[in-house]
Amino acid sequence: MLKKSYSKTGTVCRVTFKYENEEKAETAVLAGEFNDWSLRETPMKKLKDGSFSATLSLPAGRSYCFRYVLDGGVWVNDVEADGYSPNAFGEANSVLVL
């Protein structure tokens, strides 16, 4: 799930990424173009209901590919992403449009 909140100027958007975690993963990381697909830079917080959440402020006016990485190696998409884009691994990335 993606929740977007734009700044008054519209140049920055605060985005909350939430993953429901039906897999019951212990950890999750948000990886994408905004952090060079880092598996360390944007860990997600595990909430009381078992879901994961992370919030970033990103420049508006472009789109970003991203995925969630569960337990260090299971790459999954956001079912409510703005779109999907094929990647070099024969799968698809979630797309966030700001």
C-alpha cells in the first residue's frame, strides 16, 4: 500500500510504503531506485499487526521502481503499486508515480 502526501509546493512527496506481510516474514527492507537498490539503507518497521512500514520523502515529478525484500532474500511487489515494469531478472518491479 502506498500513501502519498505532497508538500505545499508540490516538489516533494512524503510516501509511506506498507506491506501486509501475508508470508509472516521476520524482516523487510524497502529497495528501489531511490536508494540504489540497497538491502541495508531502508529497513522497514514491523508493526504490531505483523505488517511492515517505511516512510520516505522523495522528489515529485517522476516515477521510481521498487520492491520489498523479505527475510534478506525474497523479493516481492506492492499489490497496490501505481504500475509494474519488467526487470533484468525476468520479473517485474513495482512502480511509484509521483
